Amino acid sequence: MTTAPAALAEPVEPVRPGWTAALALANGAIWVGWFGPLQILLASQAKDLAPGAGMPKESILAWVTGAGAVVSLFANPLFGALSDRTTARRGRRTPWIVAGAAGGALSLLLLAAAGGVWTMALGWCLAQLTLNAAFAAVTAAVPDRVPRGRRGAVGGWLGAAQILGVVGGTGLATVAGGVAAGYAACAVFTVVGVLPYVLRYEDLRLAGADRPAWSPRAFLTGFWLSPRRHPDLGWAWLTRFLINLSNALVLLYILYYLRDRLHYGDPDEGVLVLTAVNGVTLLATVVVGGVWSDRAGRRKPFVIWSGVLMAVATAALAAWQTWPGAIVAAAVLGVGFGVFTSVDFALMTDVLPTALDRGKDLGVINVANALPQVAAPALAAPIVTHLGGYRVLYLVSAVIGLAGAALVVRIRGVD
């Protein structure tokens, strides 16, 4: 095991490549647990359950994913705050990575056995609860250990692992041989993927003088980060929320878009192809964008232009509704989201208020990842069914993404 520095000290020593690789693998494993279901399994399960449930598949999918996203809204900040105050011998973050990955795997197995909409919703809510516990701890490890000037690069590697997790989860869900087998495969990978980090690397532990006095009232009120007191954090949060909402609107119904709008012969395979194309271009830019941002010493221009590029690609899905158009849009979205993923993560860690509350504050910031999953079904379902269909959906998504990119200029404390 490596030796860990003081928990609340500002990190100054660069982390070793092995540490970054192990943390990135753990991050990717969590995303396998999320996106195998989100890309393929939940939609397929909703289609199978729709006749018996007496509900359209779109409504089942929107209801289940929306319920899970509501759980995620609370889970990420809660477990981030709990990890900040954890005094276990194994450190602050590692116990939550272990518990979250194990709980996530069990939740996916519950989903595999779900025979009705309520059981499906329960399984997905539990998966969101537990996987968010692990994700909150993994995310907080970066500002714990990585100097500010290196966070773009490390964020890039975590972003690369994220998209590999999306691709890997989609691939496992597609080739495993059915919905139940897909859930089981994702569950196994989620557990195995976190082991190198938790077994090899020592976590940071709070010294006695660092441990905050426990107060239920202070704990609960601490989740409110006033935009007036922390305006940069507020604008950064809103930027992330809008760009992620735009991306969520694209992803939510992509399986149905291929089946019902493009009439693609094998929509499950089509989702895998688009995810792979998106992943290749994202991987080509996510680490490069983060390293480039570190060397330039600037964050905002990278976030602005990546958001603009993503909006252009999303608008192309509205204007060019063909299979080649979908491939081009997926490729361009990958370029933009790759740069955004790494640089926006570094920007977020640069505006954190205190070292003691890194996990909690990043959990609040990560609400901007989960809240779009609640808002996207509420926006997308009526647009697709009553207000113009997929063309209008993707135009609305493009406008939302452009708004997010424009608001980055309001952040003053980061270049």
C-alpha cells in the first residue's frame, strides 16, 4: 500500500500513474452498473413489462428512471457528507466505495429478478442509492489527493473510464444473452472493478484534531451552499446541470428513436454502435482536453466551446434524421463531451469552498448530474408524444446546451 498524506492538507505531490489507473477503473466499474441498465436493460425490461402493466413502454421507462434519479439527488450529497466524517481505520472514502459497489451489485441482481413495474422501480432506486455512495467517495478522492494543476489530466482519465464504463455496460447488456444475464454481468463487473483501488491504495484518515463536532442541525444545514456566498460554485453548478440535461434528453429515448423514427432494423445493436462511435471520439479528446487545460492554466474556454459543439451535434439529430446523421452526431457529441467531462470536473474542484467538506460539496455538485435524469423524462415524454416528436425534442436539447455553455462566463474565480 502507498502512504497517504494528511486528510485536510492541500495536496502538492503528484499522484502516481497506478493510483490514477486504479481509481479510474473503480469509476468505470460504477458507470458499468449505471449505464448497462440505462442504455439497454431498463428500456428492454419496460418493453417486456408494458403489456401486463397496461402502460406504454415510454411511460414505464420515464417513471422508473425518474424515481431512481430522485433517489440519486439525495444519495450523492448524503454519502459524500458521511464519507467526509468517516473515521474508519480504512479511511474516509474506501468503506463507502466497498459498500456502495457491493450494494449496487445486489441491487442489479434484484432488477434481474423483477417481474413487475414496482419491483423494477425498487431495484433501480436501490441501485442508484448504493452506486451513488461509491461514486461520491471516488469523486472526492481526487481533490483529496491531486494538486490543482493536475486535476484536468486526472479528470480526463476518470472521464475516459466513465465512457468505457458506458460502452462496457452497453456491451455487456447487449451480448450477455437477455435482460437477466445483462444485469448479472454488470453486477459482477461493478464489484471486480473497484478491488484494485480498495485493496492496493491506502485512503486518507481524519486525525483527531480534524474531526468536526457532530451536530444533526449543522449536518443538515450544511447541504445548502448559498449561491450568494459562493457565486462561482452556483454558476458552475448551473452550467453542469444544463449541459447534462441536454445530454440526458439525447440519451433517454435513443433506443426508441432508432426503432420508431429511423426504423433501424436492430435498434439494440444500433445503440451499441452509436455508443461505440461516441466513445471513440470521446476517448480521443477527454484526456487531451484535460491535459491541455492544465498546461494552459485555463478552464472556461474549454467548457464553453465543448458545450457549443455538443449543441451543434444535438441540433443535427433534429435536422438530419437518418442513420448516417445519427452516426455523425454521435461522433461530434463525443468530441464535445470528452473535453467537457475532464475540464468541467477540474473546474468544479477548483471552486470547492473547504477541504473538510469536499465529499459533501462534490455531492451537491453531482446533483447537477442526477437532476437532469429527473427533469429529462418530464420534458421528453410530452414533447415526443404530443409536442412535435423527436425533431422538437432535439432542438430543445440543443438550446438548453447552448444556454449552459453561455453561463460559464459568469464564473469569476477561474480563468
